Amino acid sequence: MRILSIQSSVSYGHVGNSAAVFPLQRIGVEVMPIFTVCFSNHTGYGAWRGPMLTGTDVREIVLGIEERGGLVGVDAVLSGYQGGDDIGDAILDAVARVKRHSPDAIYACDPVLGNAKSGCHVAPEVQNLIRDRVIPAADLITPNQFELGFITGTQPASLESTLESVELARDQGPQTVLVTSVERPERAADNVMEMLAVTGGRGAEAEAWLIETPRLPLKANGSGDVTAALFTAHFRATGDAGEALARTTASVFTLLENTLASGERELRLVESQEAYAHPSMQFQAHRVQ
């Protein structure tokens, strides 16, 4: 499998491509990373150094890959945080170029917009780009529940309303949606986390899978990037959303456990590598639709 991954890069810590590339390589994926920024560290520290690349830079790199024949046989294009609309336009151009050479390739987009606690933290032009142009072009999206609501103009809360919002998102273009955090009042306990994957046909023909893990007491930058990358690869390889969800969840939960045990702020990405290649499969995805 070959994935073109257009995301940020940091030297210290693991977010964007610095989080996604190694787990993908560890499960046997050939990754072609394109960096949108080259920062010393992620911006959550409040200070960082290094350059941002432009949309022109991204286009030039894609063109160079194309000239080597590297866009033939691509299985997926993966993107995450889009710091400006020029980067977003360049990513959409890359997707179109890849699909000309690899018609079966999918575009997997993590529509990074914000979260329920802090709201949107990207510029208005990026919000508009993602909602109006990126989502319709995507085949697979991995929003959190807040981002799902923003994309669809809804406020998903219960499982039922989240499923309804997912269908609205799928009506815009994506065939598959992974909701990376489902918060719902009818859940049995507050100390659990849930993810929801939906794919297949519309209405009664859709497949929806829900999975639950214990909630760990940490916020780990980059864990969403790992989740999006692994789910994309597993789903592209198997076409089975339930299996992809279970494998991804097992790997990411072990990664977070190891990070929590280390007492460090940054993901223990390398130390957790066996969890990507040989996930424990301790969590089962349940069909809810």
C-alpha cells in the first residue's frame, strides 16, 4: 500500500506527519510525506520556530513526485491540519492529480477545526474551505463530534443524533466517516471514550460500528493524527469498517497508555511500535446500525 500524506512536521514530539508516518511504515505502508510546515515543536507549547511552506511549495513537491512516476499506484491521500486556504487548495489539487494516475485512490481528510471546549481555532477562510470544498472532495473523513456538527450545521449529542449528522456529512460526498470522539448522555459511564465508524449504503443499508475504551487522564497532541492514519490504512486494506476500527482503537489505546505511564507530554510513538504491528484487539466494535 502507498499513501501520500500531506501534513505538518515537527522535530520535537509527534504531530502531523511526525505522528502518522512511522505507525504507517510499521504496518507495511509505503508513505510519501509532504510537509506543510517544518516546526521545532507543535504550537500547543505557545512558542515554536521554523518555516511554513506555501501552497506553491506543496504543488512543486507533488509535481516532482509525479515526474518520477510516484503518483501511480497510490491507494490514499491523507491530510490533516490545514493552516491556510492556499495549502488546502494545493491539497485538493494533489488529490485530483493523484486520482488521474490512480483512479481507485481515496482521499482521507481529518477536518481539523477545533473541539467542543475551545470552539473553532482555525481561520474563517479555512473553516469555509473545509466545509464547502474539502468535505465534498473527500472519500473518508475523521472529525471529532464538534467538527461533525460544524460541518453539518447540527449539534450531535445522542448516538441517534450523531448518526443523523453522519448521514448529512455523507450526503455531501464522503462515503465513510469516523467520528473520533462520541459524547452522549445515554452512555453508561462517564469514564469511557467512544468512536463511531459509518460506511456503506444510505439509510438501512449503512453499516455503523461503535467502540468503547476507558478514558485515560491525559491530552496527547498527535493521537488524532495517528488514529486517522491507521484507520485509513486498515480500512483501505480490508474494506471492513468494524475491523479497521477495532485495530486502530487497540493500537492508539496502547500508545496512550504508554504515554501516560511515561509521565511525558509527547507521545511514546516509537516505544509503542508493536501495538501498531500486532494490536492486542482488546476492544470489540459493536454494530449499531
